[in-house]
Amino acid sequence: MLIAHIPTGYLVAKAMKHEKKSLIFSSMLFSVLPDLGLIYFYLVSRQVSHRTWFPHLPVVLLGTFLVTFPFYHIKRFEKARPFYVLFFVNWLVHLVQDSFTEQIRWLYPIVDRGFGLIEIPANFDHWIISFVFHWSFLVEIAIALVALVVFVRVCRTARNARENSTDL
């Protein structure tokens, strides 16, 4: 996915009924965290796809969740719970989204093979052009449009609430 992760992060926060800007922003940030490997990919080594690295391994997601889950129940960390949930939900959603057009190793380490729904052929010189002109990019555009519609509705609702409160 090229453009859908951040809008999806916004939609995840809204679906979980979060209104605080810090939670919405964090959700959008968490939605792209597994792709931080791209920094290494572009600056150091382009030998292996960033989707083969640990942030794109569901077993790492599961292991991180299991190790950190006991902290979720500690009263001292109560205020961090929404961030914790958004972090893991967005990580999982990111992997599911990437599985649409890329190979994610869902069964690793049992099976060291990626699984994805479709494969985008390299019809153009650059992979981004091949990606953008493939029909699957319409799914990303649709996700971004849904997020935009939700955002506009939230803004209108907030504006109407402010106007109605000043009318009293």
C-alpha cells in the first residue's frame, strides 16, 4: 500500500470512538510504523524488500503483544491503554493491508513463505508507476476517500455543535 495506511489509521481511531487529537494522531503514526524499515532500505541496502524484516512478521507482532500485555493491566499505565490498543490494532491492520498486494509471511517461522491476495506485474520501468496504474490502487483511493468523508463529517458536526452552543 502506498497511500492508504495513514487514512486507515485515522479510520481505526474513529471506529474506536476516539476524539482526542493525540489519539487520532498516534493512530495515524502507528499505521505506518511497520514501514520504518524503508529508511534503512533506501539509505543502506536495497537488497531485500522491507516486508521481509521483523516489523512485517506477524510472529513479531504476536510476541510483542504477549510480552507487553501484562503491563496493560497495571493501574499506573491506565492512561496509556488507548495508545497500546491503537498501536497493536494498527500494526495488525497494516499487515492485512500489505497482504492485499504484497507477500506477508503469516506462518513464519513454521512456513517461510509469503502470502498475498494479488501480485502487481511490473508493467512499467518504475514499480510505483506499475502500482499506481494497477486496478488495486483504486482500493487505496477508496480508503483515502472514505477517511476524507469521515473527516469532513466530523468537522461539520463539531462546527454545528459550536454554533448551537453559542446560540444559547
